[in-house]
Amino acid sequence: MSLLTIAFTLLFYAATLILVAGLAYRIRLYARTPTPLRIPTTPAPTTTPGVVRRMFFEVTLFNSLFKSNKWIWLFGWIFHAALLFVLLRHLRYFTDPVWSWVELVQPLGKYAAFAMVAGLAGLWARRFLVDRVRYISSLSDHLMLALLIAIGLTGLGMQYVAATDIVAVKAFFLGLMYFDWQPMPADTMLNLHLLLVALLMIVFPFSKLLHAPGVFFSPTRNQADNPREKRHLPTQGASAAQATAQAAESR
Amino acid sequence: MADFETPTLKPYPVIPAIEIGSMAHSQPFVAKEDHQQKLGFPGELVDDWENVAVKKLGELVDKSRALRVFLDSCVKCGACTDKCHYYLGTSDPKNMPVARQDLLRSVYRRYYTLAGKYFPSLVGARDMDKSVLDEWYSYFHQCSQCRRCSVYCPYGIDTAEVSMAAREIMDTVGVGQKYCNEIIGKAQTIGNNLGLPEPALADTLEGLEEDIEEETGVVVRMPLDEEGADILLVTPSADFFAEPHVDGLIGYAKVFHQAGLSWTLSSYASEAANFGMFIGSYDNMQKLALRIREAALELGVKRIVFGECGHAWRVAYNFLNTLAGPFDFLDPDYPVPQHICEVTYDLLQRGALKMDPSANDDMVVTFHDSCNIARGSRMGDFEGGQLVIPRAVIKASCNHFVDMPADAIGEGTFCCGGGGGLLTDDLVELRVKGALPRMEALHEVTEHHGVTHLAAICAICKSQFSKILPYYGFEMDQVVSIHQLVSNAIQLDGQQAQ
């Protein structure tokens, strides 16, 4: 086995572990942190089905962002929607035979990559052109966009400029999944693309990308507006042990 | 008037270019030792305060899912940057909600995240030091906790939660704000923010009863500490004291009288406002809330009704049940608590009140949605009732009503500029500048629809507008209470023709 293959094999196992364990840890932490008070941003739904509806439109259409700023919404929504198609398209490298619906979205995913890079470019441009956004941008905000754009461009590069051996790539990833390791093709564009993807997976649980799980735990969005009908307990959301400790403290 | 320039009203709202540091000098007076100690906080900056502050921050994050999720989730998209009235009025970029949060987030990152521990400059993480504390003191007292940013944030990040946490940390290390902490002390010992003792209260109410009788010829009572009354009215103490608040109180009394409802005020719980929320102190907020429970038990009432107030109603509606409940000793047929507008609205719906809206024909009225009512509470039994019910009460009381532009009312309403514990003369520059977006909206309807009066539903809004309207060329008495309009229009049985 080549050094390259060994390096990428280890890298993707490590990146996957960090991504999954890191996110699981963070989500668990969010779930176990108490919500001392009711703080939905009103007007808010008064029932749980209403909250589910609010959250659904928030995460699929970015409702609040749409109310706020049409440019950020446009770039942000295009990027996220395109990313979804791009990710779905990539399922073909992890399934054999390829699921039929993945085959169906496959052509869309190809063009979605352009939309994804365009959306990211729009968001990055705002960080230079709008004085308020320039002021709040730190180095990591720029680097995150650079990373995503680089992933998009290297992906597009393989699609339209220097085709890579996708059969071998697929064999490599299926090999990872079934612990039957296969060689990683030595192709600069491909290796760069995968290196950046692994980097993204590693920084995910330690960065602002936590907004992805975070939005589901945001009390201003996920609480129902019914405090008079249903008494909210200050320990709500806390783990049982924490709740007992807090109750003992307050007595 | 003062050593700053009042912003000029533009014909349409403009997002200003940033002016770094333009409000860095704005700081409220620091709480004195005894104000601090009364609330259980140290009297002055404690030894090793940097570590105490960092440790407190960690505790707060562990205790609040909101804080933890908000500190982690911001992607710096910029959606909130033009939403804060203090930014729009001052151009100081640290008054952009995200930048205000970052004052605290930078410290959180430094001590509680991997990235901040090892790559501080990459993610903008900062050590907790005196310059950071000074910035906190300045800019976390330039947030009125109005939640406008939380409406527009794609993750619902509410800067109010962040500024409450920052204020609690500052209190914990001994640097509290005089205005809030002095007032909380008064409310916890005397029973109200103004420090009015029972005899003064009784005297005031007696005087008001005489005024009403003189004006209408009808005896309308203002009961205090009356055991066995059905309703306990808890209202901001400004209602006992200042115009136009007191006209609102007269309005509530007339509504109760005409509907034949038995009610009382309590001298023990003579304050609806709960400044414990402003400083983010659960314990102090709970102490104040428990006074209301105790008064309700003592007087043996069946219902609790709140007068016109903004943050008070948020605490009452959202938190009272948690802080001081359960209220199973009250009449289960009524929500606990109720807002006076809900009471009046229900009576109007049932046709139980006779109104003559022409009594307010000298006014063209518009309505200022109070931030914490619009975005932090509800009225009635349907989503958005807090926006509908006050308007319905106003429209039943006057013939000429016009709303301000849509982006300045409803869930997008602008704060009056004085909420969140900032209603103090040492912050008058901030208050004047922060009122700019509301003044522009008011100017618009004044020019195009001949609006003469601004109805408000919150004691802070009313006090703030009385103070700052003249800076913008309006008259201070252009602000009115909703129940002042009700008071003018309601027809009492046996009332003399005017």
C-alpha cells in the first residue's frame, strides 16, 4: 500500500471519528443544559405542532433571514440548498449499487456545485464590501469561506477540467466502509479536494458550523408560547441528576 | 440641553456607516456599596476578579441552554447588524447586536473553546482584563434587551440573554449599575421602584378618587390592601406618580368600576416592573415575583391583573408561573396573570362597556408596540394577540387611529430607547440617540396622516417619550396611556354630561 493511501485512510477514519464524536458530544451538551425560563421570540406558535412548523420553515427556507436581509438570504440559501444537492450527489461514492433516487438527482448536483460556489462568493464579497460585515468578520470567518470555496472549486475542477478516476475513488471509500482498504489514486486535484474535506470535517464540531445543530436547540425558536397554560419548570431540559441537585440547592 | 447633538430626522430610514468608538464614553453610574450588598453582590471590584468573572461565565453557560447555543452558533452573517436602534442612532459598530455579543463571546471562546484556547487571534478570542470589563460596562449598558435582533437572526440568537449574562457577571465581581440595583433594593424592601410607602400610596389613591368624582360625579374607588377582593392589580409604580401613567391608572379603575369587578392594589406588591430581569439575576427576579404571590395569598384574591407595562408583562406572562407558581389557589377560569388590556378587551367584546370614542376626537392616535410585549409575551388566546388586542382597545376608544410604517411596529417594533434598565439621566445621550428610529416613524405619520398622539403601553416607554420627544421637536404630552384613552371614552353609569 502506498504512503498516500495509508495517510488518506487514517485521515478519513480520524476525521469521521472527530466529526461524529464531536457533534454527539456537543448535541448531548445542548440537550442536557437546562432552560431556566420561557423565552420564545413572539409572536410564537402556542402548540408543539406549531413549533415544528416554525422550525421546519426556519431550517428549510431561512424565514428569519428572509425577513432580515434579502442579499444574505439569497446567497446563504443558494449555498445551503446547493450544498444539499452536492452532498446527495456524492452518495454515489458510498453506495453500490447506487440508489436510484441518487441517480436522479445526480445531474442536478453537477450544476449545484456552481450555485454553491456562487453563493459562497456572494457571502464572501459582503465581508469586504459591507462595512458593518467587514467590521464583524474575523480571520476564521474568511478562512471558513475560503475552505468551502476551495472544496467547491477542486470538485468542479475534477468535473470539468482534469477528470479523475472516479471508479478508483469509489473503490477507496467503499473500502474504508467495509474495512477492505483500496489504493487512493495519486491525483493532485483529487487529493487536495479530499484533504480539504477532511479538514472541514475536523473543524466542524469546534467552529461556528455548530449553528447546524444549534438552531434546533435555540429556545427562542423551539419553545411553544404557552407559559400560562403549562407551567415551565426552571430545571426543564436538565438531566435528572442536575435537576435533583438544583432542587436541593434552592430549598 | 446637553453636550451632544440630537440626530436629525431623515425622510426615510438610512443605515449609517460605522463610526468606531462613537459611544465608547457612554457609561451609567456605578452602583454604590450598599446598593450592591443589598442584592447579595460584593460592594466593590473583588480580588482576582478576572478569574471570578471567567468562572461565573462558565456557570451561566452550564445553566442556560440559550446562552450556550447562542455563543456557539453565530456565523457572523451580518443579518442583525442594522437592526438595533442604538446602532441606527449612534453608528457605533459595537452597538450592532453581533458585535455586542462578541464582547462576551470573545471571552467565552478564550476560556471555554478549543479554538480560542489554542488559536485566540484566529477566532477573535480575548483574555478577560480591565479593558474588556470597561467595554462590557459601557456596551452592555447600551442594550435595552428589546429582542429585535432575535427576530431577524436565522438562529434566533437573542442579545438580551447575552447582555443579561454580562450584567450578572459584572454584578458578581462587584461592578453593578446604580440605577437598576438601587431600584431593585427599593422594590425588595419597600415594595415598589419609586420607594412609595403605604401611607403615601393610600394618600395618592384617595386624591385620585376625589379627582375622578370631581370630573365625572361618580364615586370610583381605588382600593388598597382590601382583603377579599376578587382581583389583585399589580401595576408599575409610575402609575401612582407621573403623567401620563396616572391617567392610565384612572382608566383601569373606571373599567373595573363600570364592569362591577371587585379589585384591590397591594402596598406590599405595589410594583409590576421586575428589574431583576434587566440584571440577569434569577434570584433577585424571583424575590420580586414572590412578593406578588404572597400578596395574592394574603389578600385572598381570585385573579391577578397587571397594569400597562412592558418588561413587567414579559416577566409576568412568561416567568411568573415558573418563578412563583403554581397559582392553583386562584380561579382556574382566568389565565394567570392577565393583562389589563385583556380584561378591557374581553369586556368590550361582551358589550359590557359603553364607549364614546368621540371623547378623543381631538387626537389622531398611533400606537407604539412595546418591545417586550410584542416580542416577549402574548395577550389573549391566539398567536399575535399582543399586537391585536391593544389596538382593538384603542380603536374602541377613539375614532382616529393610524399605524406607523409596518417595519417599525409589530414584531419588528423599535424600542423606545430607554428600556432594559437604561431609563436614567446618566444615559440621556444614549436614550435620545436610541429613540431615533421610533422618532422617524412617528415623524412619518405626523407628516402624512396628521398624527397628534403616541399611545404607549409601558411605563418605561411613557417616561422615555416624555423625556425625549422635545429633543426631536415634539411635545412631551404627545404620549398617552392606552387606558387614558379608555378613561376619556368610557361612559360611567350616572356620569354627568361634560
